[in-house]
Amino acid sequence: MLRSCWGSNVDLYDAMWRKYRRLRMTHILLWLGFLPFVWIWYFFSQVPKLHKVVGPLIPLYVLPWAVVMIRFETFRCPRCGKFFAMARW
């Protein structure tokens, strides 16, 4: 990629913004997938033999969602280094 005449790394800057966009999209997809996940979980929890198996599946959905949310919320701006999503109003 390009480098400025002052030696700043434009590749790193672009990579950080790609990371932010990837985290944002993953967070949105996990958030939108919550209702279908709950619907499927509820459907399978009504089956007598599967209700004990379905219970442990909740952390398999919530844990990645929490990790992505924390990484998304603590993302720092590549230019100034301040928190991007957790700005104080």
C-alpha cells in the first residue's frame, strides 16, 4: 500500500479500520441472530430427550457475543488512540 512522506504506516491504519469493520459486522450478525437462536433453542427444549442437551448451548452463543462486544466497545481510534465506541458524552 501507500506510505506517506513522514513514514507513517498506512497499511497498519487500514488494517485497524478493517478490524473495526469486521468486529462491527460480527457484532451486528450475532445480535440479529439472537432471536432465531432463541426460537430454535425453545423448539428443541420442548423435545423430552433433548431438553438436557440444549441448556448448555446458551453459553456457546452468549460467550462469543460477549467477547466480540467487549472487543468492539474497547476499540481505539487508529489515528488518536482514544476509545472509539466508548466516547463519554
